[in-house]
Amino acid sequence: MTDSDTAPGAGEGSRSFDDLLGDCVHCGFCLPTCPTYVLWGEEMDSPRGRIHLMGQMREDDVLSEAAAGHFDNCLGCLACVSSCPSGVAYDALIESTRATVEQEHRRPAGERLLRAAVFALFPYRRRLELMRGPLKAYQASGLNRLVRRTGVLERISPSLATMERIAPPLTGAVPALPEVVPARGRRRAVVGMLTGCVQGAFFPQVNTATARVLASEGCDVVIPREQGCCGALSAHTGRAAEAAGFARATAAAFADAGVDAVVVNSAGCGGTMKHYGRVLEEAGAAPEEVRRAEELSARVVDLSEYLVQLGPRAPRHPLPVRAAYHDACHLSHGQGVTSQPRELLRAIPELEVADLPNPEICCGSAGVYNLLRPQAAGDLGERKSEDVRSTGAELLVAGNPGCSLQIASAMDRAGEPISVAHTAQVLDASIRGLDPAVLLTR
Amino acid sequence: MTQDETITTPLAEELGAGGAQVREGTPGDAVGGRVPRYVARPPDTAAAQALLAAAHRRGLATVVRGNGTASDWGAPPRRCDLVLETAALTGIEHAAGDLVVRVGAGTPLADLQAELAASGQRLTLDPLVAGGTVGGAVATGLSGPRRLLHGPLRDLIIGMTAVRADGVAASSGGRVVKNVAGYDLGKLHTGALGTLGLITSVTFRLHPLPEALRTVSAGAPNPETAQRWTHAVLGSGAVPAAVELDWPETGPLTLRVLLEGAEGGIDARARAVAELMEGSGISEGAPAQWGALPGAAGDTLLKAAVPIGQVAEAARLLHEAAQDQGTTAAVAGSAGAGVLLAALPASAGAASVNGVVRRVRAAVEGGVTVARPAPALADAELDLWGEVPGLELMRAVKLRFDPRGLLAPGRGPGGI
Amino acid sequence: MFDEGEGEPRMPQPLTALIPRLREICGDDGVITDRTRRRTYESDGLTYHASTPGVVVLPTTTDQVAAVVRLCADAGVPFVPRGAGTGLSAGALPHSEGVLIVTSRMRRILEIDVANERAVVQPGVANLEVTRAAAPHGYYYAPDPSSQQVCSVGGNIAENSGGAHCLKYGFTVNHVLGLEIVTPQGEVVRLGGKAADAPGYDLLGAFVGSEGTLGIATEITVRLLRAPQKVRTLLAAFETMDAGGAAVSAIISAGVLPAAVEMMDALSIEAAEAAVACDYPPGAGAVLIVELDGPAADVDAQFERATRLCRESGAFEVRTADDAAERARIWKGRKSAFAAVGRISPAYIVQDGVVPRTALPDVLRRIAELSAASGIRVANVFHAGDGNLHPLVLFDDAEPGASERAAEVSGRILDLCIEHGGSITGEHGVGVDKACQMPEMFSPADLETMDLFRSAFDPAGIANPEKLLPTPRLCGERPGVRKGVHPLVAEGAAEQF
């Protein structure tokens, strides 16, 4: 299903942290692909430097204030994993290090509150849904006081405003998907589908499109009701126990769904779900539980990956649009999925697909990074939006909601708004023969 | 005066103690009008070291001479007590399989090329002055037309042995093309006109003789057209070995493009180049007088090294400035590399020469220098160098390699 | 004033006095004093050598570099320049009581001047970025060290970097036309520019490859070349290294000048297969990669010849590539070879030596003998066209004595290079790593003369000290070496004019 031989981080399971650290030969090939190194040009904010800091942490048995800050600065985009010729499992190293930081490092009070607020909000779709609508509506809403007190709302307001712009008009409750969407025509497969937290709350239309495309291609789509956040946001931030909790719940939700594959349309979620074993191990789960989680991981697949493997059946209708495809880090670096979305898009008649310059550099979204490190995230967003502008595209396509949001938001700020769409939405529009104007709503 | 009267051993004997043949200087040995007291010819590097050490002890100003074909290049030395002839420092060690040759500085360039050609190889240096030695070519540092593709002379040097003013011989580089051990001192001696040391042997990287040569020539109505053609040819992917401009005092300007390569592909390449140059013709081989200096022996030669986008402007200005100074200029050189030489007739006085170089310097980037003053201008107030960026560092280098200022004093950059 | 960690050694005294000034010059975020952070700079690409820098500065302009260096010069404090930190000779090894000047924030491409075929860049620009910026105009920057996506142009200047294609196109020194440098006294000097043949001594030529001992290049003007009309690559598989070597000789003596000629032996092929599944012909004892580029007609004619010569020399399989994707497949194994060796050995030493090309077969046999006698495996990956060997000496660092034996084998390989009239380094540089081997290649007089040259730029000896040339502290006493100004000048006995 996935190219597991080259999947980043594969095979590191049984090796110790120190052993994994030892793989780094300090060659520096990761530097130019690291977003924070690109921004600041400092060794400590490069993967090589952070690995050195991890080494110092082990050697001196001390986690210094300075080192913790540099670990926090890491977006976790995993571009370094793609560029590393020695196969260093930076993904495993940073996740483990983040967990150590969470356990051992006491952040300043303000930052602790902010993090608590973010994680009280984001992984929960119901709470996120409450925030939909104009600003005043969610300020008056029943959000807990913590969220309001820390100013997290002010931080996320620009993002929320963009979300509101991109999301379809709120004319009622978020439309719920049925538990099963039956295949059109002859059934070729039965697949599960992750609806996710942010995706589900703010981009329900992406989920709808995903389900429709899968059904059009002959899949019964099973969407378990009891699923929630997959745990990616927590895992990427070192909240090991919280992540493991979400992972357990998600694994349970799909365990007995009787599906051949679990299709994920959000890059960050897919990247984490493919490594549930590691997530549980980090939290000290029992081997049996880890094994079960790994069984689910083996069935997790990105939408584009799955569709290419399945092969197209539904006819594609022309979509005369100039689009640019953005590689979401957790799709390209995290899962090694770069050719499949392009292949799917290029198969759509009259759709022009441009590649962005500097495709390996993160857009700055990186889960909740844009909330925790708004300045760096904003700078990266600006760089990315310049690259997008250079292509002359009218539509930006990505396989991750956070990226779309981040880039659209940066382009808004620059006064050059752009339409964004998920790969699934573009495919959906083509299969249904919709007017391209439906995608070009900036 | 350089001699003290206390020496008991005759000076000539001391100079010859290491094995060098020493004789009295004659007017025929004069360098820039200075007749040396002695002329010495060391048979090998050891003798050369002893000779230079003795000259150093005695404070003799020493000028190195190969075949003397370029003795008039650069400023005349302020003093010349001893002429050191390299004629006996010969020898060719050709490692044909490695495309490398180590050669004694006194070896005539023609002898070297003949020996290399027998193995189907060459040192890719088009001599601008005929009859010279290897050491002379390196010391003057002049590169002919094919520098465009194969690099200037300095790029072909992979190792060198030179004797410092105090008689210490030092090598740098080596006998392999790829080598980054230590400072590349050979770069310093290349084009230093013998002011930093006596070059005794040089190791070069070689090239195979090309299978086929074609020359595409065309008359250009003006230098701007020639420059446009040059840009087009360089940008075409035809990979010319040389793009030479030739603009005599009067008459038409010619642009010649030399192509080297495999027999099977060369005609197609030549045709592609010809299409870029209106009215061009293709001929086999390299043209006669290839890379010859403009003008006549005894002319003042100027060198203008400019960005390739300013070649036309430099060539035009050389012509115009010469006319304004009541003289003429013949301009030739590599339009592709941006290195032009201009000959002003011997009749042009110092004021005219200075007028021309200053005007061109003011208008273009790069360096405009008097490479070879006419004999009559040897002691004239010539503005040979203009501003030399990095001159203080050059002085510092000279101070360490030749602390007493004995090697061709005054001939170095900025009159060092 | 600065946030030293608890219980950690303090910064050396003479430096602490400089910190406020350094902050004024480079800004607060351009000066790194905290020890944890400083330590991340302790090594470049050769981690065998490590030393925590006294202080690290990250200037953004030439003026800042000059001001920092002047401050060092006035205080007699050493400084070490560093680019991307990818060097393999510890040339950027920091000085524990000195200032590490890092150019990673000086990474603007200042100009792509197509009319003059030049690019002007700051020193921190990555090598490959120059080509990326020139590519839309149909040009490229020729030197292509294998770390080209990360190594900086400033670092390339210091090391005179080569690359796989330097057989035909030469090294960095052949492509640099102009430099703005900050001398060890803190003066800003321009050497050359967009024109060739700058008047006077070729200081530019000697500065390139000086490993940061003559100053810091702060602005660099390089030549851009027109991208070749055509590139064709062949991969030939041979049963033995000797047969592969014979093919190289045959190609070169036939007058074919390839852009690159690379060879790998069975062990390095095994490693590459393990790492990237490069799918080279099974059973190959040697593979040869030959790349030709240039005018289409010329390339085609020469390519046929090279292919034929490979077959005549015993190649049992020849694959050819005519487009970028096929070329990438051929190069995949070669480019991954160094890192790939990590997959077949826990530890390894990358050696860099040069022999005359004709000595290759003999030297390779001798290396095989050394390997057999010592029980230390050696994988050979090398630039066959110019005799530049990169033996990878494999060992298990967990095994007692193995690293010493590997170092011994590695050193013996260098001895072989010198015996055969070669060099101790073809592209990695001398740095600290090979400074003590310089006397094996150069006489005391050679070294003394080099030291004289160095002192012309750096009389105080503060620019990247203890690199490139052997010193008594590093290598033990050596007679007859003098430093600084010529004694005659010091005595006042010598005159300059």
C-alpha cells in the first residue's frame, strides 16, 4: 500500500533513542530544507543543530531552557527526513524529545496557559463547531473561560476569519455525513474514512467531497460516528499521553468497521495514524496494544495514494483552471506521497497544474504551530505565498486543511487572495462536471 | 650603487660559485635601457638558488630572462645589475597517460608543443609572442584566444617551483590536476613578471589535440554588432574554443569563432554558428596569424580586460581615444573572454598613451593597463597601472618574497 | 549579561570584554554566547574534531564582518569563518577562545547578470541556489560539489571546491572572477570583478582555496556557463576494477573529455543497493559512470566512442540515459554511496586522496592488499577521470581497537597517494585534519614560503589559526620554520624600493 521501505522513520521501532541519534553524521544536507533554518540561519534551529542539542541533553542529562526553546521552534514538517541521506529518523527523535520537554520542562506561565487552551479547543470538533460564525458569535459562545482568558482567540482570529471565508456559508448545523456512503455502480472496495477534528468542523465540504469521490470510484465508505481527533496535534507537540488516548479511541472506532483501508484526507492525521505504534510506545502502552495499533496503521492510506492504487473509473470532466499544487509536509515528507496527487490532478482534462518553487519548505501551518509561534509561521506563510504568486495560479490545491488555511491567510494579508481547494474537491468537481467557478470562490 | 668595496672574492666568482656560468653584461643584454653588470646562466635549480642567494647577499637587482622575447613587457626595472638566463633550465617530463607535463622554465614553448603533439596532446596556450620560453610565457601571464574555453594560462598550471629572492626554492601544487593541498603559489608567480621569484619549473595540465577545427569568420559593421554576435554564439550552446575580435587601425572589423571537436559533429556546429553571424564564412582549421598581437613590434601595447558586455564599448573607446590623441589604435583580442589588446604606434608619446588609458579606464569596468611600453617610452612618465585594487596586499606579498626589492624592482603592479 | 547555564564553564576572559561591542555590531540576535547554543557549532562536517567556539556571530553585511574582524584584530583574538558547516577537513573547527564568524545569514543573490555571464552573491548562498537563479536564463554555475544543495559559495571559495564535473569544467578557482574580502586586519578589499585578468598579482587565484586563513570573502562574483545543449550518461558494468580502469584510460587517451567519470567498486555498489536500491547490473565488480555534455552533435559522436570503448574494455552491460529522469536513476547509486555506507558498516572514515590517473590500478591493488592484511574493509568510490580517490574505510566503533586500525589504514592510503606522486587532498582540504601531513607532501622550504604568504595577509596570525599549515602545537616541533615578516625586514636591513 505505502512504499514502506522508504517511508520515513520506518524500521526505527526497536532501536534506542541514542542509537537513532548516532545515525546523524552531521553532513548538513537537512539545513536548506528546514523552515526555521531558512528563516534564521542558525545552527540551533536546524535539524542538525537540534540533533546536537538532543545529544547534549543525553550527555549532560540536562534539558536546558535554550534547548527546549529550539525544540519548540521545530515545526515538525519532516523535510529533513526527506533530505537526509543517512536515513536519520528525526521524526521519531523529535517526537520523543517533545515528550521529554513536556515532562521535564516548565514553560513560562503565559505559554503554559496558551498551550492548555489550544489543546482544550482544537482536538474537539464539538468545541470547534461552536466557534463557527462571526467573531461575536463565538465570543459569546459557551467556550470555557481558559480559552478566552489567554488571548488564544485573538491569536487565532485571523485564521478563523480566513476559515470563515473559505468555509461554506453557515446556514445551519454542519451537515453530517451518513455512517455509510454506498458505492456508485459495482463495488470495488469497502473503506473507512477519518473525518478529523479541524477538517470536520471547518471543512466539512472536504469530507463530503472525499466521500463522494470514493463512492464514485466504487467504494463503500464507512464513517464511524464515534471517531474523534486522531491525536496528531497532541503527538506532534509532545503530549504523549493525550495523543495515545486519541489513538486508542480512533483505533477502536475503526477496529471492527470491516474496512480494507482507512482513508485519510488530512496529511497530518495520516502521518500520525501510520505510526500509531510509535505513539502508543512513547506513552508506555503494552506491547499487545501497540501491535493492535500497528495493525490499524498498516491499513491507513492517504486519499490520493488510495485513488491512484485503485485506478480511476469515474469519468473526469474538463476543469479549465490554472492551479498550483502545494505539497503538505506530512504528505510529502511524512508519508512520501508526492507523485500521486499530481497524477490525479494531471488526469483532469484542461486543468493546468503548476509546481511551486521551494516545494520542500513548510508553509508554516504545521498543526498548531501557527498559534504557538505566530511570527515564524507568518514569515513562512509570506514566503510561501510569494512562491504561489510566482506561478500565476488562480487556485491552490493541497492535501491538508491547515496548509490551505495558512497560505490563503497569508495571501489575504498581502492583499492578493487566492482560492483554495483540497485535492478531493477538485476531483469531485471534475467527476461531477461542475462549473470551475465553484472552486474559484475567493 | 649596490656593491660595497669590502668584498674580497670577485663578485663574478661568488655568483658563479654554485655552478652558474657568469659573464659581463653587454649593451645587447640591456633591459629597458639598463645594461646589467653580469649575465648568469645557472644549469639547474640548485645553481639558480646559489646564484640568487649570492645576488641577495650582495644586493644585486636581478632580472630574469628566457629568450628575451618579452623583456620589454611591464615597466622597465629601476635597476638591473644581473640578468639571470633560464636557457639551461630545460627538461620535459611528459606523463601522457595523465595528460600532465612538468617542464623546465627555459624550455622553448615551441619545443614543448612539438613533443606534446607527438603524443596527440597540447598545452592549450596560444603564444602571443613567438619564440618565447615556458617560463617567459608564465611570467608574462598572457593567454591567447583559446583561453575562452580552456581557461587562461593560470588555470592550466597545476604545480610550480620557484626560487625566492633569497635563494630558497619552494614548490606548490603538484603533479595531479585535482589537488587542494596548501596555497597555490603558482597563481602569484603567473603574470608577476619575475618580481616575486625565479620560476624554474612548471607543471601543466594538457588537452588532447582536437580532431577537427573550424573557423567561422565574418566582417562586422561595428563593434556593437560583433559583441551581439559574441553573445549569441556564447549563448547558443555551440561551445566555441575562441571568439576573437580583430579591428585594425583602419578598415573593417572581423569576428572569428574557432570551434574544436569531434569530426562527426563539427560541421553542424559550424553551420549553427554561421547562422548567427551575418555574412559569415566557414573555413577548416585555425586562421593564420591566430592570436597574434595587434600592431607591430615596438608599438605600445595596452591591455583592456573588461566585462564581456563592455567589449564593444572598450574597443570603440580605444579607437576613438587614440584618434583624439592624434594617433591610432589596432585592437584585437578575445571578445568572448573580454580581454583586448590595443597597439598604439611607437610614435605615440606618453601623454597620448596616458590619455587613451585614462579615458578607457573612466568608462569601463575592469583593468586597463600598459602591458608593453614602446622602447622610447621606457623612462617616460607612463600611467601603466591605474588604480590597482588590493595593492597594499600585493606590497605585503612582495615584501615577504623579496624583502630587499631585488627582483625586477619597479616592474611589479603599481611600480612595486 | 549572557545566559550561561548553571555550572557550565564561562566564556574565556578576553572575549567577554568584546561581547557588548559584538552585540552593537551584529545586533542581539546576531551574537550567540549561551554555551548550549555555542556547542552546536563545535564541528563542521568532520565531527572527529570538536571545539566549542568562544562566541558565535551571525553578521548580515560586509560592514558587520569587517567590524567584527577589526575588533578581533585590535584585541588579538582569533576568528574562524564558517559557512554551512559541511567541510570535511575540520577547516571550520572553532577556536575555543575565538570568534566564530558564520555567514549563514549572508545569503542574498545580489545579481544575475546575463549580459556579462556573471552572478554576484553573498557568501552564505548555497552553491545550488546560484544555478537555480541562473537556470531561467539558460545558464548555470559549473562547480558542483556533492553537497551542493547545502554547502555555501563562501565555503567553496575557502576550499576551492570541485565536484563530479570538475574533470571538464575545473574547480571553484576557475569560475570566480571577483571577490570582496575582509582581510585579517578588517580592511575591505576588492579583488577582481566582472572582468577577467585583474591587474597585478593574482591574489584572487591564491585566495581561493586558502581555507579561511587569509580573510573572509563577503561578496563573490562567479562565471555563469550556458547550460549544455545535450547531456548523455552511460553506466558500464565490469567484472573487475582493472577492466573498469582500462576503460577509463581508453576513453581519455582517445581524446574524449567527459564531463564526469565516476567509478564504484563492489562493496560500495552493495552499500548503494542496500540504501537506495539503485538496481545496478548484478554481479558487477565495478561500475563506471561516464557523462558527456556539450554541443549535441559533438556529444553524440563522443558518446558512441565512449560506449564502444567500454565494451571493448570488457563491460558486460552498458546502460545509457538521455533524459534527466534516466540520468537520475544512473546517478542515484553514486550520489548516495557515501551516506549509504552507513547501512553496511556502523562507522567509517571518508578519505580523500589523489593519484595520477595512470597509477589508479596499482594504487587500488595496494589498497585491496592493505584491506586484506588489516581485516578492515575499504569501499572505493572515486572520480576516476582525475584520480581522486574517496576510499571509505569501514569499521565497527564498538569493537576495541577497530577505529585505530581503520585510522591506520586510512593514513596508509594517503601514504600511497604521496608515493605515487599524488596529493593528500583533492577536494576536502587540509584544515586541521591533514595539517600534520603537509610535511609529507611539501618540504620545509615549501611550507615556510606558504607561511610567508599567509603572513602577508595575516601578520598577527588570527585568521583561522592552526589550519592548513602544520604548527608545533598540532604536530610537534619542526625546525626551520619562521613566522611573520622576513627577518631582514624586521631588522630594518631590507628596503622595499
